[in-house]
Amino acid sequence: DTEVTQTPKHLVMGMTNKKSLKCEQHMGHRAMYWYKQKAKKPPELMFVYSYEKLSINESVPSRFSPECPNSSLLNLHLHALQPEDSALYLCASSQGQGNPPGGEAFFGQGTRLTVV
Amino acid sequence: GESVGLHLPTLSVQEGDNSIINCAYSNSASDYFIWYKQESGKGPQFIIDIRSNMDKRQGQRVTVLLNKTVKHLSLQIAATQPGDSAVYFCAEARYGNNRLAFGKGNQVVVIP
């Protein structure tokens, strides 16, 4: 199984809503990532979890709150988002150890988020 | 916000021809470089990687070249097929952290 599964595939939420994005992998990877991607732009790193601990937060606003309940799951909790937060949110995982850095990263299909 | 009329650099290539996609990277301390392919509606997919102590690596129908002197990376696709139509991103990373940074994408359009 070399899949990273993200749910939901599409999400429309209001600016006062609270929602969560979910990501799951069963490859035994110990690093998991959240990226944000706007149309025609490269993915931008948001958070990295390494061995279930938050290792990188790229100065992401607090309205985005990541959570790693266990080594297979990664959540992104959303609250009070703005329309400019509309984007494709990608989850990825990699071996997270050794050489090369992170190893090959596998990406999910993404959640297409629209904030209205 | 996004610029109106923003376009990706686009390479149009005839089916069967070879494609070359270029990438300039900024961090001379990067140890590891990767090419990803992203098809419409999908997440990025790993194609090939290369370590900074190498200058060439070959895979199936793909070759990556690394020129550290000018901080330039290229991806060559042999005998381009319609299924190769996608956006291609280069990415770089350093040993010791998991911060994978993506460069700007290049759109490849294969003409049957």
C-alpha cells in the first residue's frame, strides 16, 4: 500500500465554521506533512510532523491547527478561515529518517477547500 | 492574492519527441533534489531524485542532470507520451530536516 488518503476531497465552509481535514497512510512512514497549493503555484509547506511531534511550523496562522493522533493519521483543524485560505490542501508522508532527507515523499490527492 | 492572467511556463512537445524541463534552485546548501509530476486534480507524484554529490541520474525514460556551479537542475523525458502531460515541479531539501521546498512549475503539453 503506497497510498496517502485524504478526506474529504472537496469542502466548502463558511468563515465561522469549524472543520477538519484528515490524512491517513499505512506505509510505516514517520514524517507527515501539510502543504497548501494555490492554482498554478507550487505547494507551500505548512507543517511537518516527525515521529508524531510537530517539528516544523512555517509561521502558519493559528486558524490552522495540526494534530497527529498516531503515526498513521494527520489532521488539520480549521477555524475562522478567510476566503484567501481557499486552496488545495495536500498531505504527504515520507520515511522521515536517515538519508536522504525524508526519503521519497508520497502525496495524497488533496482536499479542495473553498471558504465562503 | 493571485495575479490575474498568471501563466505557468509551458512546453509544447510532439508525441515521441524528447522533452527538457529546467529548474533554477536557490539554496547552494541543498543536499537532495527531486522532480515531481502533478496531473490535473491530483497530488504531486515522485519521478526521480538526485543527491548533490551526483551530476546525472537515469530512470525509466527520464534523466535528471544537476549543475551545482550554476544551481540548475533539468529533467529530460525521452519519447514523450500523452500521459506525460502535466505540471512538473523540482524540489530541494537538506539532510537533517524534512523541509522539502518546491520550485516553480513547468507545464508540459504533449501534442498527439
